[in-house]
Amino acid sequence: MVEMRELSVADAAAGIASGEISREEYFEAWRGAAAGDELGAYLWQSDAAAAGLPIAVKDIFCTEGVPTTAGSRILEGYRPPYTATAVRRLAEAGFQVLGKTNMDEFAMGSSNENSAFGPVRNPWDRERVPGGSSGGSAAAVGGGLAPCAIGTDTGGSIRQPAALCGIVGLKPTYGAISRYGMIAFASSLDQCGPLTRDVTDAALLLDALQGRDPCDSTSVGIEGGVKPPSRESLEGLHFAVPAELAHDAIESGVRAVFESTLKRIEGLGGEIAEVPLTHAEHGISAYYVIAPAEASANLARYDGVRYGMRAEELGDLISMYESTRAEGFGDEVKRRIMLGTYALSSGYYEAYYGRAQKVRTKIAGDYASAFSSFDFVVTPTSPSVAFGLGEKVDDPLAMYMNDFFTVPMSLAGIPAISIPAGLAEPDGGGPQLPVGFQIAAPAFGEQRLLETAYALEQEIGFDARPGSVSDG
Amino acid sequence: MERMAGELSGILEHVDRIGELELDDVPPTSHVVELENVLRPDEPRPSWPREDILAQAPDPADGAFRVPSPQADS
């Protein structure tokens, strides 16, 4: 059974297709692994008969008849009457939901500590966070509790937890995958994507997930679909490193892994140069105006009337709304609703929301000009390795800084992938923990992005697993 | 509430840095993918069964969502 779970999803699918592997045995092996979850990765596990390739699904995707909470009390008990397009497309491609994974409430967070149903633990060190907001999906794949998973990324919520859990995480171009049935956080930024053990599996999932959907008018799909990557050389490809990176606050171990990965790119024939991305440093400011503004509008639907919970203590209609939201939403969600409504309020709109949208234009412009002479932009995925549970909960701004390298691509709407590039100690010492390397490409450049990530992945040969590394 | 007020001030202070940028002639971006208006044929389709939708409501009654009165209890 253990050997079966060592296979990549692509290899397992091939084995099932050729009859070498039993579909039922494969699914049951993973069901058994998921049942042993000690990380808090799952919120719900399926007991349905095995019929497909198992996949863990972030609890932000609506699944017909199956509890869907988005990590929030306010949706406790909600069983959607329909299934998200992304999950439906996976089912059509032969996948079956193994379980629903834990997450920061409404995908707001970078540590998974904002879940109403308890934190998720990092499989590499259970006293540390798995990252967020797709922390349950990342911990499940990194911790051997699922062969693959999907999550959502609004400002880094796939890439950052993938980096902190030592797996591959891909945020596709905005519009590549339908958002229908994906509970909305910030609608102009939210995008579904895969969390997998390798780049080939990410390509396999992306091909199943992408496509235009009549139920999401912003979905366009990826023309020609996505093929398994096979590139070996990076000859003729140009990689841009943001010039500002030299001054950015990055842990020394993360920086060392990043620099050794740049050398590997050069070893494969790729060319590297610095390029100014001057507005990237304002990404966090623009993001933490735009995302809360959109969230404050999206979350107005939770009112205790049509679905989810209603506070016990009633009174008139307005006090019912107020007490339902007071009880149903957690601190971070309340914080962002306040930020968002403030940024949109008359008198402050231009200074905050208006300016943030202009900064978004500048950031997208920086990338457009970088891509006129470079194929890719590369950065560390996260400024640090996984940090301790509780370490940043009392400092929201420090928590937001985790998204420093991932937010700009979200604002520009371009695809970016994080692949495990090595292990490093946190500043101040501690265990060896995974470090992610982020590669960003022009909009709808997923195939080239995956080919490049694949070539680099083969060169890096990252094969460390949780538990295989001794505490340093 | 006091704790949150302090946190929000700290966040806004950081966000205020975008006030230093020269942005007068920059158009705002609300959406990143260039899309044309998408139309579909206007064909009637069945809507969701009322009972399925009401089954999720905290307090369904007589085929509708029941809510407390907008007036305070008298």
C-alpha cells in the first residue's frame, strides 16, 4: 500500500488505465492515509464507494450535499445544492473527492490559524504553520494524506502554503479556471489551482480544471489545453530577478536556496538578469485595500436569512443580522470587512480604493515591460520558511508581509508556480524546512511555465519528505 | 474593539505609503483579463427547486424565508 501511495498521480492513473493497479485499492489506500490525519488537514472525509482518483478539495468549493464551510462558523451546517465547476470538471476527468480540507476563514490568512475549526499543523514540524489560506490542502499533500489537492489563490494562498509544505503549487492566469461554486473572497483576484507533489501532476490537474464556463463570464480557459511537460534544457530562456530583491527582508536560508536555484537555471542554459519591478513593493498596500474592499461586498450575503447559521438571540431584523455576523465571523474576517468598507466609504474612496487600483495598473505594467525582454520573473515564494504556530497571530501586518512575493502576480493576473527548491533553517535556528522557488509567466503562458518548472524540478531533484530530515 | 482599532491603524499607516506615488494620469485597473461582452442564447432553463434552496435556510416557512420583524418587539 505504501508503494502505491509513493506513485505520482500521473503514474497511478496510467497504472489504473493499464490494469496494473486496482482503482479501488488505490483509493482505499489513500482513504486509509486520510483517516490517520493528525494535522487537522481535513474538515470532512468521504465514505462514498471508491470510483475515481482521490483528490482533496479545499472547503471553499461547493460540493452538492457535502458540508461546505469555507472555514467559517457562519456556514456551519451548509450543504450546497450544487457542485462547483472546478470539482465537476475533476469528476469528469476521473477524480473523486477524498475529503474537504481546512483553510483560513473565507481564505483570509497566510497561516491557516484563522480557521473557525482549528489550525492545521505543518507536516515537517507540527509546532509550525502550514501557510495559508490553502493550508489544509498543502498539509494533506505534503504530509502524505492525499495524492493531490486543489486550493484557491487570491494573494498567494496556493503558492505560499505549497512552499511551506515542500510541494508544488500553481496559481493559473486569472480566467483559466471557472470560479463558479468557489465561495467568493475577492472576485477580481480569486483563482483555483492545483497543489501536487510534482510539476507533471500540476499539469495534469490544470488540464482537467481549465476551460470556459457559461456560469462564470470571466472564465476563458487555456487555448489548446495543457500537456504533460517534458523540457530538459533552459537554453535560450531569459529569467528576470527583481532588482529590489537585494534589499528585501528575506531569511538568510531562503536567500541561499534561492541563489543556488539561480545557479541551477544557469547550469541548464538559462540566462539571468536583474530587472527593476519598482512598484512590487507597493503590492501589499494595494492588495490589502483591493481584496478587503471586494470582500466587504462579497460577504454582505451572509445575513442569517438564506443559508448558514442564524444567531439564537433575535430581536428585530437588523439586530438579527448584527448578532449573526458578530457570532459567525472570526476576527480576521471582521478586520477585513472594516478595512474594506472604510476604503470604499465616501471621502476615502479615492485615497484608498481609487489609488490602489492605479497601483495595480502600475504593477501590471512593470510585469508587461519585464516580459517584453524576459520569459519569466523569479523570486522566493515566501520571505521565510514555515514559522511557529501563534508567532504572528497578534501582528496582522507582519502576517500580511508573508504575501510580499506572491501578491504582485495576483494583482497582475498572471500565472505563477512555486516548486520546492531545497531545505533551510529558519533565522535563529531550528529544523530544516522546505523553501519554495517562484516562477511567474505572462498571462496564459501556463504551458511554458510548466515546461520550465519541470526542467528545473528535474535538476533540483528535491526528494526530502517530512520525517526524513533530522531536527537541526 | 480597542485592540482592533490599533491593528487597523497600523495597517492603514502601511497602506498610506501608496499616497506618495505619482498616479495622476494612471488609469485604474478593476479587472486584469481583457474580455469582450459574452452573450448566450436566451433559452429558458429550469430554476433551482424551491424546496432544495429552502432546505438550507435557518428558518423556512410557507415556501419562503422567515425573518424577524423589521420593527423592534413591542
